[in-house]
Amino acid sequence: MTEPIEPDLIALATPYALHAMSESEVADIDRLIAAAPAEVAQAFAEEVRAIRETMAVMSAATAVEPPQQLRDRVLAEVSGAPVVPLRRKPRRWQTAVLAAAAALVIGLGAFAVGQSLRPAPSMAEQVFAAPDVQTVSGEIPTGGTATVVFSREKNAGVLVMNDVAPPAAGTVYQMWLIDEKGPHSAGTMDAKAVAPSTTAMLGDLGDSQTLAFTVEPGSGSSQPTTPIFAQLPLI
Amino acid sequence: MTILTRVARLPFVTAELDALLRQVAARDVDAFATFYDNTRARVYGLVTRVLRDPGYSEETTQDIYLQVWRTADSYNPAAGSPLAWLLTLAHRRAVDRVRSEQAASQRESRYGAANVDPPSDQVSDSVILRDERRQVADCLGSLTDAQRECIQLAYYDGLTYVQVSERLSANLATIKSRMRDAIRGLRRCLGMA
């Protein structure tokens, strides 16, 4: 591009505003604008701006609802919850522990930055910030990993399930906190909740020493009706 | 050309998104969630239109909102509306992704010369008013075929205007003026000019 006169420059505002230029062309334009008289630069900027406002309104024509799990992922990344990566392959438990630890650091970082401006920290944030926070992780025999980040002081934990196969139709996975008196239900996960990854709060750990998983019919049971297929020691 | 500070037809006002962005810049997660909910269909829809792949589109949309979270403090109300800021950022990332994947030729062979048809997917009325959607689609339909083709290739397919001119065997000056006339036609039709 050599010595363009002003109308040529303005004519390039449209492809510039629509990102219909190569990087080198954009760089050329930016250089020309920087060297142009102020009124030319302003006219160019106003043209670009008007085009972008137009296309912003046009976005109503192409609007499509994104899947719900995208919202969960986007918000998890900024809210201090454990970050469940989008493209994670099944891993060995050592890796899962490292990932959980990394997620914890990210969570704490976000918490520290945001705490003065945000409402009371969530229970998950309180668990991550607790002085006695612990992490246990293990493979689920049928595939995937389960990680629990927990605090005895806060009497709560956060369960992270990665790449765990969903339960068969008509059944749910049920979590049980087991203490000396036996198992107490800690919630259920249906197929929709499991795939491909999920987090759940575990309230009221009490004196439980183990988190166990069973497959239960319907929406869950008051006591386990099938053998435990995976468990994590909470010690 | 008039500087637009308000687009009255938007179902959610510029002022509201502007206020949310300020809160997001102050690391307010709840404000960020509201901002996401008020804009997600526009962003995801545009990204999907450019990338034509659900997996890529989800990844790119996630990247876009993380960029919003990180750079909300760089939004300057004097330079344009929050929606234009967001969709410019979104379109930039989608186009970058298309070019980095070098997927243009594959997409083309899979989809042929796609037209800008309004997608059939339902979008909740609280996010995009049905009337607005129809009016915007009508405005796109009011362009000449040649103008619409230029917008399709340059904006929704991520081609450069030089590639558009090669594709259509038209000279660069013709393509530039068609693109410019197309935008002007849309602005007039939308009552923004």
C-alpha cells in the first residue's frame, strides 16, 4: 500500500471493522492512521465504530442459546470453584491430585483478589481457604476420577468428578458419608449431572471417615442397596 | 456519520450492560453471571455462525468470556456500546480461530455457499425479542444479493476482503464498495443511520 489518498483509507474502514483483513494489512492501516491528519483519523474511527455498532445489533439474527454446561464452565473459572478443564483426558490419580491442587491455587487467587468486593465467601471458598484443607483423589474403577477437597474445621468438602461414565438409565450414583454408625446419604448424581465433569458440595462431614459411591435405582435410596463401587478415605 | 451512543431497540439497555461491565471490572462474579446471561446467545450464535462447529464454538465462547473477565476494565464507554465492544471481541476471536484452524476450505466443502438464514433454534424471549430478531433478519434480506454475499463471506465466513474479491472474481474496489453499501443499507433499515 503506497501513499493512499483519504477516500481510499475510509473505504478500508469496512473490511477493517469486520476483521476482513490479514494481520499485515491491519498493521498497515494502523500505521497510516497514526500518521494521518487528526480529522482523517477521527473520521476513520467513527466509521469503524458505526459499523461495529451495526453488527452488534445484527447479532440478534444469529443468536443461539449455548448449552448450559458452558455457563457452568465459564462461571467456575471465575468464581473460585475448582476449575474443571474443558479438554481433560482421563488421568492417573497423582495427576488428578496435582490438578486439584492447581485448581485450589487458582481458586484462592481469585478469592483473594475478589474478597473485598464480593459478598460473603461461598462454603466452597471457605473450604479452600481453611487452614486444615486436605485433598484426596482416586480413580473410579469404571473410568474417571473423583477428588474431594475438604476441611474438618469447616465440616464440609467439595467433590470433583472428572470423566466418570454416567449411571445406567433409571439409576443414579449416590454418595455416602460413612462413620461409626454407618452410611449417611450425601446426595445423588444422575447421568446429566455426571458427564463430563461435575462438582458437588458435601455438607456435614461429621465424624465420617469415608466417602463411598453406590449405584441406586430411581432417584436414590435411604440406605445403600448395592455394593460400594468406589470409595475415598477422608483422612 | 453519526456517533451512536444508544441503540434504543435493544431489549436490554446499553446503560445496564455498561453498569455490569464496571462491576465485572471490580471482580463481581454475580455481575459477570448476569452479563453472561444477557449476552450469551448473541455471542455463542455469532461464534457458531463463523466456526460452524459446536466444540470449537464452546471453547472459543469460553475464551471470549474469560477475556471479558480479565479485560472488562479496558472497556471505554466513550468508544462504543458494551455490546459492540463484546461482539467485536467475539468476532475477532472467532475469525482468528477459523484462520488458525485453516478450516475455511473444509467448511466450505461441507456446507457449500451457505446463506445467512435465521437459525431455527429457539432463544429465550428475555434475551432477544422475537420482533427484533425478525426485523434484523428482514434487514439482511433487504440487501441486494451481491451485498449480502459480501457480508456473508467477509463477516460470517471470516474471509479477508482480498479473498472475497478472488472468490467472486471481482476487483477490490468493487468489493470494498459493496461491503460499505451493505453496511449502510443495514444501518438505514435498522433506523441507525
